[in-house]
Amino acid sequence: MTTPSTAPKPLRPRDEFGRPLPAGSATRLVLPDFDAMTTEQCLLEAIRLFDAGNYFGAHEAWETCWAQRKGSEEEEFFKGLAQLGAGYTHWMRGNAHGAMALMGRALDRMVLLGSPHRGIDTVRFAREVEVLRATAEACATARTELPPLPAAPVPMA
């Protein structure tokens, strides 16, 4: 039996960047049922999705990890990773301000528990993200388009 706090998210048709499509549209983004997975399974799936360039999917998986770890020392870590996935999603959508803001919020949180954490080299990841955040900030300030997002996997320890 599900309670209001654990009820699965309603299915919404989405495009490949996670944007909602009109009701009745065919979804172009199929994701696993993260709510049925353990934190460890969600983390591995998030990393796989991120490495494949599916940043919205990674965001959703990390968001589920965050929900599952609320109240634990890992809550902020997973919140940061979820924000990071959202920041990359904004980059893919061409939203420099959104990318900059969410990547900035993620930076402090993702390194709180030291490096490595859960197999992720968080210090190296944060350095890579800071370069992207600064680029997004420059584009937002200059009101120019973001360059293509360089494909880079989650750095593992």
C-alpha cells in the first residue's frame, strides 16, 4: 500500500529532454520505475543515464535517491546530484541561466561527504562542473548561446 509520501509519480508524456508534452501525446522518454528501485540501483542507473547523455533521466534517478535518503547524512549529496542532472538538462535545452544556477547549487552539496563517495570522484566531478558553470554564467551574462555540452562520464574513483 502506498502512502501519500511514497505514491509513485504520475506518468507524463515527455520529450527527449524531459519537457512535458500535451496529454495524450506519445512519450519520447522512457525511464525505469525508479520508485521500485533501491538507492544503490537508482545510483547505478543514474550514472548509466548520465554517461549516456540522458541528463533528465539521471536527474530523476538521483532525485529518487534523495527522497530515499531524506534525513540521512547523504540527503544533501543526492540533492546536489539531482540538481546537477537538472543543470545539465537546462544546458541541453539551451537555458544558460538555469544551467548556471542549478550547477552552482549542486557544487557545494556534491562534495560534502568527501571524495570519493559512493564510488564517485566528487572532487574531480566538481572541478568539471565548475568549468561548465562558469561557461553557462558567461553565456547568460553575454546573452549568447551555450556551446555543445561536452560528453563526459561521471568520474569514478
